[in-house]
Amino acid sequence: MNSKLYTVPIQAGLYQIDDPFWSKKRETVRTQMIPYQWKALNDQIEGAAPSHCIKNFKIAAGLEEGRFEGRVFQDSDVAKWLEAVGYSLSWHKDEDLERTADEVIDIIAAAQQPDGYLDTYYIINGLDKRWTNLMNNHELYCAGHMIEAGIAYYEGTGKRKLLDVVIRLADCIDRTFGPEEGKLHAYPGHEIIEMALVRLYHQTKEKKYLKLAKYFIDERGQEPLYFKQEREKYGNTYYWEDSLFQEQYFQAGKPVREQTEAEGHAVRAVYLYSGMASAAKETGDESLWQACTRLWDNVARKQMYITGAIGSSDYGEAFTFDYDLPNDTAYGETCASIGMIFWARRMLEMEPKREYADVMERALFNTCLSGMSLDGRKFFYVNPLEVNPEACRKDQLKKHVEYERQPWFECACCPPNLARLITSLGSYAVTVNERAMYLHLYVGGRVKNPVNDMVLRIESGLPWNGEVSVTVEECRGESYDLALRMPGWADQASVRLNGEEEPKYVEVDGYIHFQREWRQGDVIKLSFGMPIRVNRANPSVKENIGKVSVSRGPLVYCLEEIDNGKGLHRLSLCMDQEIEVLPGTIAEGEIDLKGQGRRLSDEGWNGALYAADVEEVYEEQTLIFVPYYMWNNRGVGEMTVWVGRK
């Protein structure tokens, strides 16, 4: 590992996004999702599952009477909402929203215990039981999310109250866990605190937080297995009482450096891998970094859907085995793809390689955006690649697949997770160090480099066209490296610097590097070819043999019943005919695709279930493909990403 190459993300507020596509998404989150989710947290959405979140905090703070209700991890929904608010306030001031958030923070601070402990489930149900079920009860998970919220709110507003709360909370955890005698030699059942502690280390420069994050990672899976001891001592039970999961469901069955393939709960896995990458970067731990790269190769090349979704099984929301990627029973939790984005950016911080950014972009534009409706008020938890509403209603194996987005969930981790991702988008688009500024995602707007105060104006036509320009608005006139990603989906690219058609640059790992003394007004223009790609899956993916999927640029496309009729499984795409680009059917600047296909007819079957002498009859049919993330915004119906080929 070469630490001189390491980069850091910029704060979300340093990227003033002004982008035809992403500005609308962020405004939807700011004006619709955040207020809507505030109502959900206060149990004010008619017909939606109650949250109990705010009520639990009020009870814990002694402001109301009552009992704890909801999942043991309900606190995390409030934390993620506050994190999204902090990011939103960093680029759009809103006095009313800030006042509401401040009031919530006051309640949280009042609930915090004198020693810094903060978890409403145990504050209400009995502090004597805290830290007795780390395997199942999410104390450290909730703490991780609250730490992230405290940092984001401080960065967005300059207010320290929540930051001070989470510092006291982290100190409480540090006094409780670690290798020293008298401390718990343990780790969380659900990861996220690892990357949160690394971030708190960056914020405070307190090395004890980095040390604690590294401890949680290194201790995981060590013999004797802590969760086994915990079960024996306290009588805790597995959520999954069988031999398929147990410790490895929690990523705790073996030390992290011995893990070579992704197993168990997908969200826990990628949250852990994100923490591992962060810790490897900060500590220079080569063996930990090698574990990250091995696991990345397994997930990205053998266990990831073409949409960027991960976690193929409903059972345990989990990875299963290499190339097991069923379409109609796919789990593909929204949070899991968000976790892939967390992980990809941290891999980029260590090693700027196009493959990480390509996956980050794919998950962002497809599975993540699919997780919310265009109006920001309904959500998918599960993101399948094939849906038949009748099967979802009547087949127990597909009960987990919703065929229309829901107003809220009893387990509501995904909606606020989406909100915090989209409001912090700028911190994923760019990373910097003293030598270079890397543009990983092309998001229109104005970005300031905190290293040298260089200001770039970026204009982007993505995802609908491949035209990008980067203008230097402010600089010191010194030599510096700008590195721009060449997307893997582009079949060709033209690059111009100040109109010069063949400027001098160096390409490294999918990034073109310009190193020069920059001047105000310098302009780099990129034009990426956006061919329509007809993709095949590896033959080991049995569900997709004889099928293809269609993509253009970063977007994966699908067929919907509303455009193509019922029985999408009967359709096949004619491979010898060109696919056309069409104006879209939804007012998003959308581009749809039109291909020539055919439909298998019922002709000659006469109601028979099986026959040996019926000749297959096909009817020609035009196929309309729409961006996958837009499906189910025009009513309920069938959907498929993979279609037969002729």
C-alpha cells in the first residue's frame, strides 16, 4: 500500500450540486422524503406501520410515560434521519427544519445516561441488561448510526450538541470494550460502528477511536467465539436456529483475514468490509487490505446482480454462493446496495481504480434509486429483477417481494438510509489528496478542493448523455493533478483541453490524469460514447442462460407490463436488429429504448398443459425498455430485467 496515493472524501457541503438529474433527486429528498420521514418517525402516516422512534426517545428522556415499542434498533432510524438533515442543511439552509432537528437532539441528549450510554431499548427496559445480547440487540449498531449523525450535523450546522453526545457515547463504549483486562472482548452483531469510529477519529484526532474500530474488526471470529460464550452465559438464541448461518450470519464465524468469499447477511457484510477498508487505510494494515480486495473480487465478480444489487436470498437477507443470482426471488435490499457504495468509496480512497467507481455508479443509479418512488413517498426494501404480482401474492417463496412500493416499513432501515446517501452525494463524487483530485462520479455543480482551494465547475449530461465539461473557476496557478474517470460502459471517449483535440494526459487504472499548472478558465471537455449494450450473464448463472439484459451508460433497463403486455416471460429480443433510443414516458429527462422482438403465442395448444406435437408460434412485437429505477411508477404490473433472446 502506498499511503501517498490515499485520498479523502470532501464534505458534502463543499459540492454545490447543480445537476439536471441529481438536483431533482436531492430536492425530492429535501422537500418530500425528509418531511415525510419525520411524520413516519412520529407515527403520523395513515396506513403505514408505526415507528415509535420519537416516542421511545421521549420516554427514555423522562418526558412521557410508556413502554418501548418497535424493533430493538428503532433508534437508528432517528439517527439516519438526523444525518440526512445535517447533510441537507450543509447545502440548503432551512430554519424550520433545523429547529425541529435541534428539538430532537435536545430529547436525545436528555435521554443519554450520565456515563454516556445511549440506547432507548435498555434505558426503558433496564440498564442492568445492557451489553448482554450484542449478537442480536444492535446497541453498537445504533451507536454507530448516532455517531455518523453527530458528525454530519456538526459539519452541516456547526452545532456541537449532538457531536458532544456521540463523543460521550463513544467514550462509554471505549471504556467497555477492548483487549484490556476487565473489558468485554467482544464485537457487534450488526456492523457499522467500525466505519463510524474511524470517521470520529478523523473529526476529533483522538486515536482511541481508531484503535477501538480496529479492535472490533480484529477480534471478530477469534476463538473462543464471543457469541457462543454470550449465548451460554445469558441464554440468548440465534435469530436463525440452524446450521446454515449462526455465527457467519453476523460475519463472526471466522477472523476477517480468513474470509475469502462473502457469506451471511449482506448488509452486515458490506458494512464490515467498509470498516475494514477504512481501518486498513488509516493503520497501513496490509493483510487487512488484502482481505478487502479478495472479498471485493468475490462480491463484484461472482455475487452481484447487474443492477448493483447484492444478497440473493430472502432467508437471512444473505449471500448464498457464487453465481447464485435468481431474478424473481432476489432480495437485493436497498441498504445492501447503499453499503456497496460505502465500500466502493473506501476502496477508492485506498486505490483509485475504475472498477470500484463503476460499481458505485451502477448501484447508485439502479438499485438505490429503485428503492424510492419518483415522488419520494414510497419505498422498496427488496429490489428484484423480475416480478409477477400474482406470484408475489400466492407463492410463499416470493412473499418477500413487493410488487409496489410501500409507504413505510416496520423495519424501516432503507428509507432514511437512502435519504442520507443522496443528501451526501458530493462526498462520493470526489476524493482528494495533496497531489490529486479524483472525479469518480460526474455530477453537475461547483466543487471546492479543501486541499488547495481549487474550484471546479462541472457540467454533466449523465445519465442520459455522455457529455461532461470541467472548468477551472479558481486556482492558485500551481501544478496539480486532476484525475477523471473513464467509465467502463463507454465504448469510446474524446478528450479536449482548452479545445485541443489530443491533449497530453496519462491513463492509470481507468482514470485520465492531467498534471499541469492550472489557470482560471481552463476547460476539459469529455464526450463518452453511450452504446446500447446487450448483456449476457456468465453461464454459471443458470437463471439467465438464453437471456439478455439491456443497458445504456450507467443505467440498466427493464420491461414493464404497461408497455409490453402480460406474460413478459414469453418475450424475446431479436438480436439481429438495432435497438433505438426514444424520448421517455415519464417527465425526468428520461430516455427509453425500443427493440424488435417476438412473443410466444398460445396458438395450437388448445388448453393443453403438455404436448409433444405442438409447433411453437411467435408473433412479432415491439419491446419498450425503461430505466430499471423507474419501474412501478405507473401502476402495478409485471417487470423483468432479463429477457429471452432470438
